[in-house]
Amino acid sequence: MTILKEINGSSAVLKPEGWVDTQNADELKAAIEGLDKSITELTIDMEKLEYISSAGLRLIVAAHKQMNGALTIKNVSIEIMDVFKMTGFDKRLNIK
Amino acid sequence: MIRGTERKNHALRRIAAIALLLILATALTLTVVTGVYYSNFTKDSYTASARNFSVALNDTLKNTDLSEYIAKDSVEEDDNVLYYNAVREYLRGLCDLAGAKYTYLFNTVNENDMRFIMTIASDDEEDKKVKQERRLGVVVTIPENDRSNIKRASEGEFIGPQPVNNQYGNVLIYYFPIYYDDEIVCVAGIDYDVSAVSRTAVRNVVGIVLVVTVVLIAVLGVLLLVLRKKVFEPIKSISVQMNSFDPEGEQERLSIRSYHEINEISSSFNKLTDDIIGYISNLKVMTEERAHTAAELGIARSIQTGMVPRESRLSGEGYEVYACAKPAKEVGGDFYSIFEMNGEVFLVIADVSGKGVAAALFMSMAMNMIKGKLRSGLSPADALNSANDELCAENPEGMFVTVFAAVLDPHTGQLIFANAGHTRPLISGSEGKRFLEPAPGIALGLFEDADIINEKMDLSEGQCLTAYTDGITEAVSGGREFFGEQRLLEAAQSGSAEDTAEAIVGAVSRFSKGCEQSDDITLLTLRFNFEGELYRETLPCQMSSLGIMRDKLLELAADSPKKRKIALACEEIIVNIIEYSGSESIGVTLARKGQTLAVCLEDSGKAFDPLSEQPGEKDFEDYDTGGMGIRMVMQIAESVRYIRVSGKNVITMLFGLNDK
């Protein structure tokens, strides 16, 4: 899995590519937890994300908490949107 | 009863005929005896009279020298004549007195001829006649049969009586010598006329015999009358009563007054009548009861055959089931049930102890109970344990039932089964034949803690499970041998379900040809006909297995737009197992057939049913600790099942491959 990271002042954009599953979720976790404390807004760009399992979803929740709600998800594919809908994430996340 | 023209042999007539014959014989004997007696008596009295006469005659003639007359041919006309006539007259008086018919004096000229000296007849007319015809000097030939008598008399013997029937009538003749000076001078003959005496004798004998006969016949008549009145009529009325005996109708009682023996028969008959009426009414009750029982048995049988069809077929995607039942003569307690529910195939085969209505009723109760529990979603073992609890609670007859129950997932070939003391089933297929070795379990209805367990096996394509009752293995041959498991194993084929079953049933019926089937024969075959792609592997219980499984899954479902979602669901489950079960390995089955993918994951870790711990709606903020996985699985999969079997957690998920 490749995660592209883009920092712009206090906001950051993470762009994971491919599959996020239990085996490699730690990479995404490390990327989120490794963000500087000055970052207060996070955007996860899911344009290149093909798959996310509950391990990845947990990280999204954790990131949402870490940013105190300033988390934006963008470029969500229909398939991943379905996964969000299954868990009710679509109602709580800021999805663009 | 013989009726019509046939001649009847009536006892009374027979007795009368025999008695009459006896009477006639008696009369005949009496006639002979009295006749002989009479004749002897007559002869004896004539002989006595003749002896006296001979004494009197000799006495009279002792001073009369007859020799001068003997020498002469006639009496000359002198005083000799007078004297001759005087002697003759005197002798005639004696003759009359003695009752003789003739008296004559003669001597023999030679052996053949005799010469009369004097002849006297007591009858006057006759006397005149013989005086001429048998006068002095007349020589006649002595009849041949008289010659020796006359010779002996002339030598001094008293001869007689000699019965003769000649021109002088029916007479008794005596001959004796006449002495003069102690010398025999001539022979005297006396004829007694016995005609009258004989007639009298005959009359008397006939009279006596007639009287005796008449008296005997009269006595016989009276006897017969008494017999008729006191014996035969009562017997006849008993016979009439017997003939008209109608155990259903009013029975008149016999009241016969006769001799002891007849009264005995009559009262015995009355007793017999009472007994028969009693027995018949008993018999009627018994017959009605029996008919009732037979009807009940018929009902029991029709209940049984209604519940357990002789033949059943069930087939669908991936399986075919064939079942057959050959009930024994008496209603037994075998049953089977096959049905499909929620895509799974259920099999139950059972054998109730005992026979008859009780077994049939117990069977029907047990069958409905087990079927109901399986339909309510219980696993085979849970269904059997639960049924056992109820059967133990309501089992006053102490009956029990052995059961083998199984459920097949036709998507994966996974067979979950539970055995409650039933015969072990047979597995046959291209890989060979063997007996399944289920835990023996215990028959239901005996103990409350049956603890039946679930077991599992994965059928491979074309494999066949054959479950049966002991009517197969205990079928008996003419040589009193059991069919047994070995022959069963040999008979099993690996064809279609029906072919496999028919091969076994055919072998059993050939084996026990000519012997009555003593027990129900029930057989059930299940064939797993999987036509698709099947992947079965045992993977180590570690995270690397996730990728291996997913790769296979994505390969099998490559054409499906839902493949990633399916992968997601499978990941959630397998990760759960890897992280929490503590198992060493994970059994993975992926089976694709058409637009359905079945995934079965099993581990031998601690018992854990993820479905039972489905979390409720959590706050979004709490999802970082997990709890989403199962929720997603439930939404992605068409069905998810969990079962704990043989120390394993088994989760089976079904996915539709088409996008909804």
C-alpha cells in the first residue's frame, strides 16, 4: 500500500492507494498517528482506494477523534460508499 | 343331519326285530325240548306198560302149551278151537286193558319169515279183520329192519319201543319172548297206537309254545312301550332340542322326567346349552374386540404409511435424496423424514423399539417432535437432545427410539449429523466405501442426559451417505444368518442415490428370499452432486492465511462486481478467528456454483459464536474499538450460519455473485 501525504500548514491530505485490510492497516495507522500535532484538519482522499475493511474503518474513527471532527473524506467510490453505509459512517463523516 | 330317503336305522325297530328273532328261537328250542321230552315220556310209559303186559301175558300163558298150535297151520274144529278162542278172548281183554292196539303171537320160520300163532286187535272191527288176515299159520315176510329185533326177542330179549308207521297206523312196537316150562315157545308183539297220543302231544307242545311266545311278545311289547316312552322319546326330544338349538334366540329348557341316566343327559344338555350360550356371548364380545383391535391396527398402519411413504425422492441443486420403507407384516416403528429448508437438506431416520399401535404412536410423536425441532432451526444434536427431554418426560411405556439425523449444506457438501444409538451409516463414492463412525450416542427416551453431539464431515463430489435401520443388517436368510454389515458394505454402489439404495435393498431381498420379513426395512441415501468449483484447504492460523484465502476467493469470484465486498466479509471472519480463537489451523472451503459462492471457515479454538454477540448500534466514536465486522458480514452475505461441532466453530456464509 502506498500512502501519499500532502501537508499544507495546519491541514493535511492522506491518499492511500490499493487495499487497506487488517494486514496492512498499521501502515495507515502509522501515517495518521505520525501527523504533527500542528495538523488540525485532515482530508483522506480515497480516489485510489479499492478496498477497506473494518481495520481501516477503525482508523478513520480514530482519525476523526484525533482531529476533533475536522476530518474530510473525498473521492469515495460507490463500492466504498456502500461500506460506509453499512456501518452508518456516511451519516457521521464529512464526505465530499 | 341325514334326511330324505336314506334308510334310518332306528334303535327301537332294531331292538324289536332282534327280540322277535330271539323269541322265535326260544319258541323253536322250546318246541324241540318239550317235543323230545314228551316223546321220551310217552315212550317210557308205553315201555313200562309193555313190560307189565309181557309179565301179565307170560303169567297168563304159563299154563298154556302153545306148542300144538305152533305146529299146526290152522285150528281144528274141536275143543282146541274153543280153548284157542278162549285164550284169544282172554288175551284180548288184557290187550284192551293194556291199551295196546294189536297183540300178536308168532315165531320165526326162518330169518326172513314169521308165522302167526294168534293176532288180536282191541278194536272190534279190526279184530275181526286180523283174526282172518293174521290167523294161525299165516306166514309173512319180516320187514328187513325188524329182522334183528325179532331174532333177539326170540332169543329172550325185551325189544322196544320201535316206532313204525305202516298200514296199521302210527305205532310203537315191542317184542318179547313167551315162556312155557322155562322154554321160549314164541314171540309176542304189541303195537301201541300213538297217533292220538302224538296229536295230543303236538297240540300240547304247540299250545305251550304258543302261550310262551305270546307271553314273551306281550312282555316285549310292554318293554318296548316303556323304552319308547321313557328312553327313546326323551332322547328324541333332546335331539329335537339340539337341532333347534339357536344360541341367539330364546332357549326353552328341557324338562324330562325319566330314568336317572336320561335325566342326567337332559340336565347335561341343559348345562351344555347354558355353557354354549355363555361361550357364544363371550365369543361375540371377543370377536367384536378383535375386530376393533384389527381396525385399530389398520388405522395405525395407515397412519404409519401416511407418515412414512414407501418411497420418497428429494433433489435440488447439488444433492439428491432417495428413501424407501418396506414395513414388516406387523406395524413397526421405523420412520424417516427428508425435507429441504432454507437451502439445506434434512434427513432423519429412526427405529422405535417394539411393534404395534404403541410403537406407531410413539413413532408419530417422536417424528413430529424431531421434525419440528429441526424446522425451528436447531442443529441435529440440539433437536435430538431436546426431543429426548420431552420423550423422557412423557414416556410411560418406557419406549425408546434410535435416530440418525443429519443436515447437508448442498453448497459446500458439509454434513452435520448426530447419532442417537442408531446403526452407523455408510459412505460410498469414488474414493471407496466405508462406514461412517459417528459417536454411538444413546437411544432417545431412555435417559434425560443423552448428550447427543453434532459431528461433521465434508462430502466430496459424488459421495453417497446411506443410512438404514437394523431391518437391513438383521435381515435373516434361509440359513438363519444375518445380512450383517459386511454384506451391506459389499452391496453398496456409488451410483445415483436411487441406484445405491436399490442395490442394497435388492441384495437384502435376494439374501432373505423365502423368509418372512420380521422387521421394517428403511433405507435412505443422500448423494452430494456438486457441479462447480470447490476449494478446500487447511491453512495455518495466522495473518498470512488471509491473503491466501482472499486470492483464491477473488479467483473464484473474478467475474463478480461484489467480489471485494465478499472478500471484506471473509476477512472480517477470518481475522476474528486468527486473532481470538487460539486455534492452530483454519479449515477453508470455498465453493462456487453458478452465481452462488459458499464460504465455510472452521477452527478448533474455543467455542465462539460471532452471531450471538452481534453488537447493537454503537456510537460512531466507539467504533475505533471494533464491532463493525460482523455487522458488515451480515449485510454482505445472503446467509450466515454458525455451528459448534466436534470441538470446532464452523461458520458458513453464502454470497450471491450478482450485483443487486
